Amino acid sequence: MKKIAIAAGLAMALGASAAQAHLPGYAVSSNETIWRTSFGECWHTSSWTPEMAVEGCDNVMAKAEEPAPEPAPVATMADVEKKFALYFDFDSTEVGNVSNIVNYIGSLASLNSVKLVGYADFIGSAEYNEKLSERRARAVAAKLEQAGVDASKMSIGFMGESAPVANCTGRGAELIACLRPDRRVDVEIMGQKRMQK
């Protein structure tokens, strides 16, 4: 009987020492369960130091899981269309500032097309005004191309005096000033923008 007790004690000690390799500083059973006192405290061995403290013993709490990082915003492409109008002085093809058009085109992820349509007021012959509206559209195209807009994306049209928007009466300088909205080039831009979701 004494031999059986010694063998059981030896087996238990060997099991405990093998398990202690995984939990140094604690008295453990063969299935690596830490022994506890009647007060529920973990049983230390003589080699235990505070650096050996494990979760669930000696007031060591489970490490809180770090929150998962926020998913990165997903960029999607959206078709966009925007219109601009450039106005001209009487009988002029001199193009003003186009930076707002160029900046908008630069903000696009991709440019599909730039449609330019020239117009003129009704003062003068219809034939002259048609050619004037064409020259205005071509002048805008040239200025946009100088600013870096892809010429292959641009198309040019002209309407002459056939599509007035101003409703004017009077004569001379007053009439010329009133007809300014008819002396224009409409710029229609189609493209795609990145949108964050």
C-alpha cells in the first residue's frame, strides 16, 4: 500500500512539474488547473514573483480586446454633369477667365466630354453672327487647351443668333448691354467624380 501511495505521489508531482512549465510560479494540477486556497486565491510556489502573475490570479484582469479599426471609406465613382457660361463683349471673341472651368475639370476623376456651344446676339446679319458664334466657341476651346484640358474630349457647336435668352428693347449702348446674355459660349462638362461612402 505504501508503494502505491509513493507512486501516486510521484506521478502527481511529475504531472504538476510538467504543467508548471506552462504556468511557472503556481501550483497546478496535471490538467494545468491552478490550485486555489479555501479563500479562492491562487496557490503560489516558492519561486513565484509578481511578474509571473497570470489572468484570473493576483488581481490580473483579462486584457480588453482592442476595438477593430474603422473600415476605410470606400470610394465609388459617380457620373456628374456641370454647366458654365462665358460671356463676351459686343462683336468680340476675347475669352475671359476660365480658371473655374479648368479647376472643376481638374477635380474630376475622369473627364468624358466638354461640349462648347457658341452664341451671338441679333445685331448684324445672321450669317455674320453664325460665324461669330463659331469663332467664340473655338476661342474658348483654344484657351481651355492652353490650360491643359484634353482637346480630344472637346466638341464645338455654334448657334449664331438662333437661341436668344435676353428680352431687350431700346437702342445703342443700352440694347448692346441688355443683349450680353446672348453673347456667350455654354460649356457642358461630363465626367466622373470619386464619392466617399
